[in-house]
Amino acid sequence: MRQIQYLTQLLQQIIFKKKNNQHKEAQQQLQNAFQRLTKEHPKQFNELTLQETLQLFMKDGKFASELALAVADLLVEEGELLEKQSFSKSQKSYSQALLLYKKAKQDQSAAVPLDIHQKINRLENVMSSNQTKDINRILSPDK
């Protein structure tokens, strides 16, 4: 729970820094947060495959939906910051965010935000159809 509160506060700081044109500082804070998430993993967050991204949020056989949603929001912010610098890195952030949003939405017990459909639609509109198909294939129960 503390981790989710930390990420929520961080999201507010990132949005504030973006609005004040402090993009480098915002990017650095995002990188620090993602490093904390993967400190026990041999790869950095942006190096994880989509499958590995999902696995990172599995705790005792259950998907940590609330944590995943908080991280997905940060990934969207990172994607927006990276759009002008690196299209491929931006798309990677968006892919991971979309995967986490969709997986959390599948969790009947998760408290998903009311605007989750808009978040998903927005990401699907900025990503290639192949990326979206890959995510849907990973999440489909009969894969």
C-alpha cells in the first residue's frame, strides 16, 4: 500500500514538472521509480518483455492490480516525455502501460479508475495494431 501511495504522489510530481517544462527532472524521477520496481530483477523496467512485465506484478499467484495501475499511469507519462526523443522507447512505455491497464481491468476485485476505458482507447490509438494484437494475445485466456 505504501508503494502505491508513493507512486501516486510521484505521478503528481511528474505531471507538475511536465507542466513547468522540467522534463529532464521528471524523466529522472521516473527512471528512479522504475529502478526501484526492478531492483530484484536482472533487467531494467524498460528492458522487460511484455510477459516479464506481467510477471513483475504477480504476488503469491495473484496479479497486483492496484500497483500495476499506478505504474501504468507513470508509464503513460514516460511515453509522453519520450515521444519527441525516441518513438520506439515511447511505444515500449505505452505497450507496457496498455498491458497493465488491460490486465487490471480483467481483475474483478480490482478498484479500476472510472476512466480506464478512455486510457485504454487513447493508448490503442497511438500504438500500432500489431502491438495491440500482441497484448490481446498475451491476455487472452486461450493463448
